[in-house]
Amino acid sequence: MGLTQNDKKLEDLLNEHARQGWRLDQFAENLSKVILVRDRNT
């Protein structure tokens, strides 16, 4: 199984946020919901 174009875009977006100090906290695929958190001290 490969990534769809939308999956690849989401992965790229999440990776970009991770480089800025965000981390994935929750992911609900069936609800199209992503929750990111970041330490306020970074």
C-alpha cells in the first residue's frame, strides 16, 4: 500500500510542524481530526 496524494500532503504538513517543535498528540483518521501540541518554552 502506498500513500495517496492527500496522505503525502498531510505527512509533509505534519513533518513541517514537527520541525517547528510541534508533536502529534492525537489523530482520529475517521473524523479527519489532528491535534498538535507544543511546549511553550521552545
